[in-house]
Amino acid sequence: MDSTQLLKGVLDVAVLAVIEHEDGYGYDIVRRLKAAGLDDIGDASIYGTLRRLFTAGALTSYVVASEDGPHRKYYGINQTGKQMLAEQRATWATFSSKMSALLDSPKPTKRAKGGK
């Protein structure tokens, strides 16, 4: 199974979870996601997700000067983002438990009458 397709479906919630307790700038968020084991995520996907979440009103942003290079744009989760995260956590918990039950306990299939 190609995990990149699965990641596309959960990228919003992954980004929100990563910045729930600590704001971060783009590369820092990529690094944290990869440190959490999501190695297949591309940088461009993260930056697109940050822009989309900011436009949706789930994130705040601010610029911090850097002595080591260009200014960094930090993102933080706001109340709307926290609500989105809570809803997506509940959705994920329900979905993942159903998938786990389906995958962990295969049931024999019934054959139609007259079938071989």
C-alpha cells in the first residue's frame, strides 16, 4: 500500500497535532513530522497545508527575525484550529478502530447456495 495516499488524507490533522503545544515555522514542522515517523511527507505538501489551514482560519501566523538567515514565518493553532483538531481526532479514533477491527479479525465469508 502506498502510504503517501494515506498521508494526504490525514495531513491537516497531523500538522495541527504537531503545532498544538508549540508554534513552528515550515521547516521545523516538516522536521517534527518526520521525527514522528512520517518520512514520506514532502516539504511542498506541508507548506501547502499550512497555507490552506491559515486561509481556513485554523492557524495564526507571525514573522520572527533570524540572525542566521531570512525571517521565519511561524504558525500557531488558534481556537478554530483546536476545534478542528478535536473533531478530527474523534473521527480518526472511530475510523481507525473500525479499520483495526476489520483488519485484525477476518471473518469467514458465507458462500451463496450452489456455489463452489
